[in-house]
Amino acid sequence: MRNGMDKIKRFIDCYVPITTCTLRCHYCYITQHGLFAQKIPKLKYSVETVRKALSKERLGGTCLINFCAAGETLLLKELLDYVRALLEEGHYVMIVTNATVSSRFDEVVKFPPTLLRRLFFKFSYHYLELKQKNLLEKFFKNIQKVRDAGCSFTLEVTPSDELIPFIDEMNQKAVEELGAIPHVTVARDERDPEKLPILTEMSKEEYKEVWGKFHSALFDYKMELFEVRRTEFCYAGEWSFYLNLGTGMMSQCYKSLKEQNIFEHPEQPIVFCPIGNNCLEHHCYNGHVWIALGDIPELLAPTYAELRNRVCEDGSEWINPEMKSFMGSKLFESNKSYTSEEKAVVNKKLHRLIVRRHLKHRVANLLKVVRREK
Ligand code: SF4
């Protein structure tokens, strides 16, 4: 049921196991890794199981659930069945998509309007690929279709050096079709999987100069977080988590010290454990979601709604009031923060795991050496 006062209890970043795509952008992480699996997998866990596993009761309240694949999310035909079930459960859902699989948009607009009010699309605006493949009209038609049906959305550009000569025409098209220019993300170079630096030949200053012109709160905030190692106490693992829709494995964040299959026994409670002061990443490259939603309460951050919304020339907005209010709430408003004693207990427990992991690695490496010498 609609409730304008809903506040976010948890954020779940849900990986959809698809590595194939309708486009072939040169900066894409899948292209960079040379992975383009052709097969679309069948999901092991049914819609009913996933709904039960992610019920409001089990999660403790209304959650924001993001669906994103390594390839094109909506190539998975059944995905919308899962989305619908979670909307019916009362959650708010986001889908990351390149808006090229038209049949899915025809299908989604048939959902009841009360569900569509809690559905948000992140449309990736791959301008050069869309233009080259003659897909721009189709792209915008699909976006307008869901917008007119009551969904919220954002339009996001992945900055690349090759795109710079086309910025004006790309923005003009976005204004004509959707009333405002796109937001800008920061592209990471996956050829260095440890550090994940910015994917560009320009200096950081030049990069900021070029893409800063979009006045995108998303870009500005991502740039602020990029290359900053996080040492604060982070609630990822409890207030938020990463989930694989194919396997049911839940982890604290992309890199994690604890894992659990939460689809196998949906009647049992989930064991939540924050990662604390033990973030394993070089930097929080998707902190525009995790941190903006409140995983590190002591950091002042814009709201997620601020990072995604645009006000159009006619005064309308990309995000509807209900979604805006929900995306404007923070995880620390509906979750209890830990005392310093509680934090110390978590950190101690996780330290033990880190030590055990190091030891295991060292033993494995030693065994490799011994075997080679035999
Ligand atoms: S600081 Fe960011 S990357 Fe690190 S665990 Fe928290 S959310 Fe994940």
C-alpha cells in the first residue's frame, strides 16, 4: 500500500547473472574483460522463494532493491516477475537498463499504477552506440513509456574521452526528449582491478573540467569519493548488502568477509553483520549509493534522490514525490547505530576472520611452491 512516509530499512544491491548485452560499448566492464557470454541463464530459485527470502518481515521493513546485471539486465525475461513480486511485497525497486529491449517496457506498464509508483529505472545513455545502431528513437520512446505510466527514472552518461565531441548534440537530444540533460557517472578502469582508477587519458583536473559542466550532483559526489580509502565504521552487511539473484549468496559488500545463502532457508532469520572498520576496497566507488543512503552515518552526504533527480524545463521532475521521499530517507533513520563497545566486538570478530584468511592464503601458496619443487 502507498505510504508517503515510508523510510528505507535496508538497501540491497542485487546482481542479475547476465553477461550478454544488446550493445557493445568500448568502455563497458564486460568489454574490458572480454566477457560476452551468449547464454541467458535460468534462475535456480523461484519467484515465490525469492519473495519469501526478501519479505518485509524477514528484512525488518521496507527496502530499496536494485537490480543490475553485468550485461543488459532486462534480457532476462523472468526478471519482471521477480520485480513485480517484490513491489507487491511493498518494497521500492530500481532497475539498471539500456532501454533497448522494448517488449519488457510494454510488459511493465501493465503493472498496477500503485506498483509503478515504487519503481525506478536507471537508464544508461550510451549515446555513441545508440546513435551508431540507430536506436536513439527506440531508446527515448521506451523511457517516455514508463515515465508516462508513473515510474521514476534517471538518465546517466558514462563519460568517455571519445564522447567529448558529441556532448552538445547528446545533451540537446536529452533535453528535447526528457526535459533535462543527463547525470554523469565516473567510469572506472577495470584493467586495474585493485585500484580501479578513472578510465580516461585526461588528467583528473581536465576530467573534472569537462564533465563538471553537467552540474550533475552524481558526478560531483562520485569524484569526491573516488580514490579515498574508507576507514570509518561502515554498516554494509547489516543495513545494506550485496546479493546474487542466481545463487542466493549474500555478502556484506562487493568484497566481503562473510557470506550466506539467504534463498536456501527463507524461513530462517538472516544473520546480519556489518563490515565495520574493515572495508576491503581501495575506494568506495559506488558510495554514491552506499554512503549516500547512510551506510557511514558520520559522513555528510547528499540524499540519493538529490543524486538522481533532475527538474525539467517545464517544472516536472524525473522522480515522483513518493519515490523522492523514500530516496530522501537515510538508513540510520530506521536502524540503530552501534555503541563503541558493540563496534569493538564486531571488529574483533572480523579481525579473526581476516587473520584466518591470510593464513589460508599463505598455506595455499606454500603448498603450491612445495608441489612445484617436487
Ligand atoms: S565503505 Fe563502501 S566499499 Fe567499503 S564496505 Fe562500506 S559500502 Fe562497501
